Amino acid sequence: TGQIANELDITTTRPSSKSVAGSGLKIRPTALTS
């Protein structure tokens, strides 16, 4: 799921967050923003 979240996050947020998205940490806040 980390990979999918990574791509989803990079699209919603910035490529810089991709690193954090890999951990699945950004997917949470991203969903909240969505």
C-alpha cells in the first residue's frame, strides 16, 4: 500500500513529501485534506 500511497500523495501534495509518503505518514493527512 505504501507504493500506491506514495503515488497518490505525490499527486495531491508535492514530490518532496514523497519521501514521507513512502512511510504512509503523509497518506493520513492527505486523506484529511481530500
